[in-house]
Amino acid sequence: MQHDNLEILFNANNEIPQELKADYNGKLNLWKNSESGFNIYIFSIIFKNNQEILDTWNNISKDIALHFQSNLKIKLSNIERWNIYIFYLIEGIVEKQLIYTIENDKFSARKIVIDNLKKKTNIYDIRDIIIDKLFNYRFPLSVKQRPISLSEKLNRYPNLRTFIERNLKFSQITTKSIDELLTLINNRAN
């Protein structure tokens, strides 16, 4: 997914239903990212503390479903209706159980909770958070290596294979002796 097209829709009266604007005192922002012929819609709202999000998050989700999601035109097999995200941004710390409850609620939109914001968050900070969470996914690099067979080790070092074939009987070769030879070769190469 690209993030170059992520834009905030400040005064888009045709995009943000009046009910959503009025209910959340202008605190609820709507972002749109255009992707290959369809749009991804992202709502964001900032809370001060755990209690504010506890009291409000479920109503926001329901209101977005009722006043926004249900009014989207059917495009590309409902793809836009199911590409809606809600970012709940909290200045304070939120209880882990509440974060789990919100983020695992599957009604209307995918929900993402970011708590413990370190500084006063402006519109550019929010944009950076959205881009980082949705579009800059980094895969973990902790890949377990499978054991390397003796023949694979020998194939990596054709000169070693040739040396062994000329000088030793294969019945005398063990994995330990091959590892010792490889260590010796690596040390000499460096």
C-alpha cells in the first residue's frame, strides 16, 4: 500500500456526515488514501485518558458504521466498506485489557489504539502515526535457520569437496570434522 495519497479531509462536507462532526465537537478527523481505484478511510480521534476512551470508543465505532460506512457507495465488491480504520490516540496510558478489547472488536472497522503519546499531537504527528502503523509494516527478521546437511556444506565449498574426495574416505568424514575444516578455511580466508 502506498501512503503518498494520504490526505486529511478537513472541510469535506460530502465525506464527513454532519452527525459525526456534531457528536464529537470537531475532534474526529477523517483521512482518505486512494489505492488502485478505491479509497481507504481512516478516522482518528485524540483522548486525554483511559476514562475518556472507555466512555466513548464503542459509540464512535457505531456512529461511523451508521452515518458513514452504511452510506458508502458499493464499489469493487464492497472493498471500501471494509477498508475503514479508527485510530484512538490517547495522551495517557490505557489499560492493556481495554486496548485488547477495542482492537479485537470486529464491528464496522479495524481499530488501533495508540496510548502514552509523549507530546502534544498535531495533525502532522497523526499522519505520521497512521503511515507508520498502516503502510510501513516491518517483518521481524528472527528466522530460524534449518540445519545444513553435510552434502550442502560440501557443495558450498567445491574445493573442499575435491580435497576430501582425493585424500579421505567418505566413511571417515563426520559432521564435526567437516565443521572443523570449514572453520579452518573461514579463519584463513579472513
